[in-house]
Amino acid sequence: MRLKDAIPKKGSQQRGRRLGRGISAGQGASCGKGMRGQKSRSGGSTRPGFEGGQNPLYRRLPKLKGFPMVNRKKYTIINVSKLASLPANTEVTLASLMEVGIITSDDGPLKILGDGELNVALKVHAAAFTASARSKIEAAGGSCQEIGSKTVSNEDSTEGQNN
């Protein structure tokens, strides 16, 4: 096959309309664009979204600052500084914090944030910890245990290798 052999199929291409070449040509005088108005003039039409000078829809709507996360996980959050008022060796859970009155509403699983100082050793059971919160709790002599996180044991990981 050569470059000259690459031609379009017969009938696939049509010649362009000869506009403004008299009545017998079929597109004479106004060239099939009607009488007057913006769309009859030369230079094409308006841009997409143009509303005739009115403030267009894309400018009337407020700007979006990023996209919201779909199925975002909502946590009940608390800082480490709020846990400092608890007595030593207390088991900290969402239910225990609600009983004491430190947390007033249950907005989902408990997440511990690392703002503030902690000098009391606590056993904290929460769904998530920030890195700074985990280090502050363990530095004070306490322990962090994640609730709902799956840990893979050695028996499970070696099962697939024996096949």
C-alpha cells in the first residue's frame, strides 16, 4: 500500500455549499441564514454559554472550592488535652467519655487528635488516632488500641502459600 492509495471511499466526501451565488444555486442572497440578526452575520455564532449579554449561568453560580469526598467517614473527635482531666489508668472509650460528660454528642466512631499535653497514663480504645496523639499517649505511659481494625495473623498469611 502506498500513500497515494489512501483515499476516501467514493461518496463519503461532499463538496462544500457555494453560498451567495444566485437563486439557482439554492443558497443565494442570504445564504440560507434567514434575514437579519446576529446568527446571519459573517464570523460564525456566539460562544458556548453566551446568553445575549446577560450574566451567564456559569458566572451566576458560586465557585466550588474542590470536590466533596463521597462516603466521607465522620468521626467524633476529641483532643488529648481533654483527656488530661481523667484519673490514671482509666479505660477511655466513646461510651465512657459520654458518661463523664467530656463528649456530648455521638457523631460516629471516636478519633483522638494530638492537640495539647497529656501527663496521665490512660488505656484508650478508639477507631483512629493521629500520629501525634498516639505518641503523646504512649509517652505518658498509656496504651492505644484501635477498635474495628483488622490484624492479619501469621496463620492466615501462610495459608495461601501451601497451595
